[in-house]
Amino acid sequence: MIPATFRHRALTAALSSETRRQISATSSVLLADVSVEHGRGTWKTYGDISTYRPGKFQIKTFNKISPLGLKKFPDAKYEIREGDTAANAHAILLRSHKLSEEEVPHTVRAIARCGAGTNNVPVSRMTELGIPVFNTPGANANAVKELVIAGMLLGSRRIVDGINHMKSLGEQGLAKERVEKDKAMFGGREIKGKTLAVIGLGHIGAATARDADQLGMTVVGYDPSLSIENALKLPRGINLSDSIASAIRNADYISINIPYIKGEGGTHGIIGKEVVSNFKPGAVLLNFARGELVDSEALKEHLDSNDGRYVSDFPDDLLWSHPNSVILPHLGASTEEAEDAAAAMAADTIRDYLETGRVRNSVNFPSTSLPDAPEHSIRFTVVTKNVPGMLAHMAEQFAASNLNILQQINQSRGNVAYNVLDVDISGHDSIVDFKEVQEKITMLDGVLSSRVIYGVPGTGYAKNLGGDYFV
């Protein structure tokens, strides 16, 4: 534990003149002391003072993050550290690492996953703590789409079986002798002129539908939550269905592109007995979304009795050895291009949030954006529980401190609300005004955290930890 008085002295001494020059000319004199985080009482879990770098955001990484993505963080403002070496992290960047709450210091403002799924992040708990979790929708769409197309070809011609057969013949020295004789064992069909049902028309589904159309296929789609953005990406000739059953009834190929959601009303086992009973004989199921979406027992009946096929890059204890299954490693986004794109998108999202307060591509916070802060103003962001009256209580505190709100936005999502307020600093020559109002707002019942964004990285953050003021 680090006493507040010690930390105050240490940080004040550490702040260089160069760091202070980063503050805009209109507010540098007024706000210089905001860069020293202000506290009360004893510091609980600040971290390691030896790793603190004044004037920089510290990014904590897990897994191997693409160097091209990390280059999005300018060295002048950001410090990248791996795992436990980032004791004072302001944000976390990860891929497949299963994140625990213990790995999230109280200093963390945001978490971003380089990928679409966030099952490895305790999203619900992060929401309770007032921490936005971001993902990178669409960054790996092309990589997964190409694998879906490859899956259609694997499901059409027994290519994998043929490869294995030729290896066996080669070991026996019979390859040249049998190569023509045995080809009839691996006959198949072409995909041109066949029907593809795409279940889920997000980034990957829309891209798959578009390319299948270009390959001469008839495309049927189903997505009850189809966005305007993705609707505009669909091929003109697509037929949209009003249910999964109607979409798949005449399909030769079925591609699942929906998120996995646990619990009642979720998508666990959504491709179950009722849906599978509508598959036509020989239908090929392509699952590059999540293994848990498919009821393996129900699908096995289709593979056994209807000469169906199953192609997936998720493990399946029941179907992995079935002669009509092709189970691949989880290759969906395993391309250099996808990893670069996902890391770059995650880095841009984190920068946007830390530097401007903007929220986009979050799985638990509402999308929120304000224009650039007006001249002679500073930006407050406040995360609260989504309960009535919070905005009014905050406005009262600003009014009581004689601070004028120039522009503001309040957005909510589920149990959390996010507020961005630009406050006029004209006529205020004391930093105490801003320190005091931030503390009063942060300690309001229902407030989870607050930030003052004014130009110096890594500073101006405060949290309400069960009635304790943490800054």
C-alpha cells in the first residue's frame, strides 16, 4: 500500500516540463495540477510506483499482439507492457487469453479483444465495475469468409479423404498405379447452381452471401437483426426468409454465422433436432461460428442417414471421427492479415476512448460520441448505473461549483449509462474547483467512475469503490 501523501510527492516530482507542455495553451496554467491524481486516505491497489510513467497511457497486453496493431499507439503517449509487468495499466489488449478479474487493476479504464467474440472476458463483471469491453467486428470477416468458401468445397468433394488415400498409396508404392482407378471413390458435386442458406447476416455472413452469389449459387438468408449497414452489402438476388427452418429447407449448404449466447433465449444448440429435421438429404452444414451452436446428437442422425456433411473448425467429441465430418483446427481468423486488422482496430478503439471518451464497438457500453471539445473547455466522462436522476444529480454538482456545461450526451445500455460533458473553464483560476467537483460527482450514489480528459495521458481518473474514493 502506498500512502497518498507519498504518492502525491512522487508523482509531482516525476512530472516533467515536457509532460506539462502537452496540455493545451488555453488550459495549461489552470489544469497543470490535475495531472497529479488526487486522493483521500490510504491507497489500496494503485499498483507498482516503479512502473508508473507520468504523461503516458500504459497498455497491458496478453498473447502475441500484432506489431502493426501496436504501432497504432504513438510512443510519445503510450507505453506497452506485457502481463504482470503492467501494474498501472490504463487499458488491456488481448486475443484468446482468458481474463480474470484479478488481472484487471483498479487503474484500468477499458479492455479490448482483438477479435469478435468476448467469451474469454468477464463482460458482466466488467460492466458492474464500469469498464467498457470492446471487440473488433468485421476485422476477421474476410479470413473467416474464405474458410467458409473452402469448407463448401471440402464438403462437396471428398478432398480430405482423397488426400489421405493418396498418402496411403504412396507409402505402399501404388500411387501411380491406382491414381486413375481410385478416383471414382471420391466423386462429388459442383457448388455452382446450388443453394446456400446463410444464417446470420453480419460482417461474415454478408461477405459469404456476396461471394457465393458471385460463384453462381442461389443465396437464401435469415437474420432477424439485420442492420442497414450489412443489408447494403448483400447481393441483389438474395432471398430473405422469416425463419431458420424456411431458409434451410431447400439448401444444399448451410452456413452458421451467429454469436453464441448462453442461457434462456440464447443460441446454445440452436441447430437442434427441429432444425436438422428440415435439412434436405446430402445437405452440408458449415459451422465456423461456435461449436456450441450445434446439437451433435441431432446432427449425427443427419450424417448417418441422409449422407449429410459437417465442416467446422471447432472440436466435437461426438463427430470428430465421423466419416462425413471434416473437423479442422480453429483457423477462422488465423491469417496475418486478420490479426493485423483486428489489432489495429482494437488499438484505434482504445485510443478513441482514452483520448476523447468516444465509445464504439463495445459489447457492454452504449455507442457514444460528441464533437471535439469546444475551446476553453475540458471534458468530463462519467460512468453510472442506469438509474433515474443521475444526470440531474451531476448537473446539480456542476451548477453548485459554478461550472457551465457547454455540451453533453447521455447514453445507456442495459444496467450501465455513460455520460460525456464538456465544461467551460472560463473564469476559473483554481484547480480546486475541478478536483472538488470530480470527487463530489464520483461519490454520488450510482456513479462507478469518472474521468477528466484534458490532454495529459494517464491522469484524471477516479472511481467509487464501494464508498471509497480511488483516484
